[in-house]
Amino acid sequence: MAATSKKVFEVFVSKIPWTIAMKEMREYFGQFGQVKKCLLPFDKETGFHRGFCWIGFTTEDGLNNALQKDLHTLEGAKIQVQKNRRAFAGARTNKESEESILV
């Protein structure tokens, strides 16, 4: 029996200010469509996130809406949003993503 594919439409976000948390990322990108996943990796030595993340939308419309906006600004800083070129590093839940520490 073939496995059912649940496609996630993803963007890669960079230049995120260190003051932004996962909650704010989910809320901001929620205006474009329902956010299914948010992976914001942290540096175990500094305790701060690494300045980039992946956002997964449940629909292609959410992805397209986020990509169509010319300028994304959070806390006065311009963040870069582009279509993700590769899949998430694993099927992680939001709780696991918040607790994961990547070097």
C-alpha cells in the first residue's frame, strides 16, 4: 500500500533579528496562510537562535502569498524570504523544534 503524502509548502527565512521568537514567526507568517511547521534552530553555545528558520504552510496559497510580498519586516528589520529548496531535516513537531539545539 502506498504511503499518503502530506505535502508541506515551505519557505526559508533568513536575517531574523535575535529578538524574534518562534511565536512571533508563526504569527507573522500566519497572515499569509495556515502555518503547519516552524523550525527555528538554536545555537547551543549562545542560547540564541541562528537567525534563520523554515516555515511550512498547509497550502500552496500560503506559500505563494508569502513569496509575493516584496518586503517582509519584523521589528524594523528586513528579513529575507525565499522558496525552500530542500526538505526539512526531519519530521519534527513544533515542540521538538523549540527544544532542539542545532550546532
